[in-house]
Amino acid sequence: MGQMSVVLGLFATLSVGGLGFCFSLLQQSLFKPTGWYAVAFLITLLSFLVASLSGIAATVTRLVDFRLTAQKVRCGELEEPLTFFGTDASGYGKATWRLFWCTSVSLCLAVALLAIVCAKLYLGGLLDAARL
């Protein structure tokens, strides 16, 4: 259980950091992606945003799941399951996993596309200068 919280925190941090890095790249005068690289960079920004939002949502659903589980343990077995906003702990657990996978896929996509765009813009000039 602790590992999931650590991973969610790590992914959320990397997503927000990646989003900040993308915005810092946009402020540089040398960074001007064109054509498909501009589209890839826009998809990168969107993927980092989705990863950030889904990571935050996964953390919140995880906290609600813990709260409902703790209430159930404190009160003992109840005939009716405890709910919060009409959903029980198992529903929040499923939502957490779905949001976790959304965060993972979005973050991987964003990192891959950002690496491609940065390699083209920065390493492309280096390779041209070395005539490789």
C-alpha cells in the first residue's frame, strides 16, 4: 500500500516538473519546433497536463479509499458498506488504479515525445555541425 502512494507522488512530481520544463523551453529563443515536431511538443504538453491531473486525482481517490477503509475497521463489519459521494472503498480503489495507469501512460508518452523533440532541435544542430 505504501509503494502505491510513493509511486503516485513520484509520478505527480515528475509530471508537474515536466510541465514546468516544457514551459521553460518555450521561453528560450532557440527552441522553435516546426511541423510535426511542433505537434509532438503540443501533445507533450497535453500529456504532461493529463498526467499531472490524473496523478492528483489518483492521490485524492487513494486518500478517500483509506478513509473509508479506516472507518470500516473502526466501526466493525456493517451490513451496508460505507460510502463517500455514493461510492464505496472498492470503487475508489478501482478508480485509483485506473488513474494510476492513465498517469503512467501519459507520463511515458510525454517523456518519449519530449526526448524526440529535444533530440531533433538540439542534437540535430550538433550532428549538422559535426557533419554526421
